[in-house]
Amino acid sequence: SQTIHQWPATLVQPVGSPLSLECTVEGTSNPNLYWYRQAAGRGLQLLFYSVGIGQISSEVPQNLSASRPQDRQFILSSKKLLLSDSGFYLCAWSAGRTSLNFGPGTRLLVL
Amino acid sequence: TQLLEQSPQFLSIQEGENLTVYCNSSSVFSSLQWYRQEPGEGPVLLVTVVTGGEVKKLKRLTFQFGDARKDSSLHITAAQPGDTGLYLCAGDNAGNMLTFGGGTRLMVKP
């Protein structure tokens, strides 16, 4: 069966510090991968998606970036965090145009 | 940009009551999905509706896709505290991405 992992689960970082969130998927090949951000109790904002290694599409211009160094690994990064980067970050995978399978999320608090 | 509007944004009811959550758009979607999310966790898929007018039932939950495939509703009968959570609808525009609604936060009090 397929599983998706995210870490860390919780992160508290000072403004201006770098960020690296990791997501890995097991049990499937060549998945579509996504990074979403969710404000408290609200809907999901798509940040990045990838249909293959090294292929990244950005949906919202910001100080975040994403990379896909391996087929089942998706990384969200920032060189300098802003207060507004605080939120709940969700990684998800799909097999083409099917439903999304979400990871457990990372709660980021920027102080 | 395709938008999905969900209403109500918040709903607090007593156990045993019925409720309906709405998901509306001016755009046509090839399919629409409903997810439920519990605090601190990722959303989990409940159902996908594909055909205009389609009705799907999942125990006490009834999902309907509008005839024109622009809107959907979720009806819960005899709500239970375990139904508490954030309900999200998401439309598939035939691309690689889903458009998510803003969510309806449901609280069912015992």
C-alpha cells in the first residue's frame, strides 16, 4: 500500500532563518506531488506541484521554492522565512488525475 | 481563476440534527471531490462525484453533484460528534490540479 511521510511534524523558526520541509512517498512510482499551505481552519492554497523529477510548477509567487531530487521525494524550502510563512503545510500525491492523498502535515510557526 | 464557494463557513449543531453543506461555482468541473479533515491531520477523501445529477451515499452522508456540474452538496443525517471536522470540496478542471473551496467547519455537540 502507498504511504506518505512528512517531517518535521512541528517547527518553530525565527524570522529570516532558512526552511526545509521534506515529503516522501512509498509504494507508488512517478506520482504527481503537491505542496499546499493551509491557514488556520480554512481551505488549501496550492503552492507547487510536480509531475516528474526536476519538474516544478509554481502557483503563487513568494519566497518559497520546491525541488524534486528523486521520484518520490518533494522538498519545500526557503532561504529567509517571513512571519506570513506561518501555517500548516501539506504534501500530497496523486496518480495522474485521481484524488489527492495527503500527508500528516507540518505546522510551521515563524516568530 | 476558478473559485469554489462553500457555505456555511461554520456550523455548530447538536447531536442528532441534520445539516447540509454547499459548494458552489460559476465554473463547470469534470468531477468534484469531498474531503474531511480533522485538526492537525491531512484531509481524507470521502467521495468523488463525476456525472451531473449524481447522488452518492456514504452511510449517513449524502453527496449530490449539480446537473450542470457547477455545484455540489453534502447532507448529513443524524449528525454525531464523530462527524466534527473541516469539510472541503475540490473541483477537477481536467488539469493536474484541484481547486479547493474555503471549507466548512462543523462541530457536533453531544
